[in-house]
Amino acid sequence: MNYREKWNQKYQERLATSQPPETNKRLKNLSPYLKGGAALDLACGLGANSRYLAQLGYKVDAIDGSDVAIENVKEQVEKEKLSIQPVLADLTDYENLKLYYQKYDLVHITYYLDRNLFPIIKSLLKESGFLFIETYFLTSETDQQHVSNQYKLKSQELIKEFSDWKILFYEEEAQEGRQTIFCQSLAKIRF
């Protein structure tokens, strides 16, 4: 089973449950900073966070590698007339992502980690743009997670990666195995 098939299956299973996908709680808590503009939701999944951002006034580019996820987002856009542009793309094919010419007020990523995207993300944000990342974190308490350690952050990794940015929120939650950062670029960063 390849990457796309794996995620298509996972999303089909999630859609089969009666519970709709939920917006990230920490993202909701940061809503006073979220004033609208252009947003990028990388690895958008079933679109709960894209939908929330659109409701806050963002025009969202929602990118995922799963056909099932993107079709679900398209249905939401049609049904609710949301300002979301769903895009099916392989996030590891950096050249074909065609993001280099875009500038965003907010970049959002949850539970997807590709460290090679960090320099690209930095180049995509407008001056004073915001970045929200939340993903798995390597702790001894999370050995039971069914996620390879290569897709887990090391302690303080996001703090170190974005040390020259204004950190507005940071949390390492050992029991959940989650690391979250919300930061703001301080100067125009060139890629």
C-alpha cells in the first residue's frame, strides 16, 4: 500500500464515523491573533482547520496528498461556500508544490512533519506572518503511538528551528506526545 492509498483508507474510515473532524483546540485558543488574509494549510486532512480559518476570514489554500481528504474539503466548500482552494498534491514533491511565488499571512500544519519544508515555509510567510505547527513529539511516554520516530520532533526542536521568530505560544505535552508552536516572523526572510 503506497502513501496515498494508506491515507485514503484512513480518511475513509474517519468519515465513516458519525463525528465530524474537529478544529484544533490550541488553534482556536489563538484566534485573537487570527485576523484573516491568505492562509496555507499544509496536510489539511479532512479540512476542519481550513474550514475554521475560512470562517475567520482567511482565503485558504488547503493542500493534502489524499484524494479522499481533498474531495471532502471540496464538498465542504460547495456546501458552505467557503473561501478554500483544495489542492491535491504530494507534499514531498517540493518542485511541483508551486508554493514559491505565494505569500501567506498564516501557514498552518498539524500532524505532518517534513523538516525539508521548514525553509520553504519560512519563505512563504509575509513579514509579520504567523506560523502554527503541531505534531508528534518524541518522549518515553509515547512509545505506544503508531508513528515512526522519524516523524516525531525532538524536545525543543521547533523552538530551535524558529529561534529568530517571535514565539507567541509553545508547548511540549509529554503524555499526549505533542509539540505545538505558534510564532510570528520578525523580518522578511528570503528563500
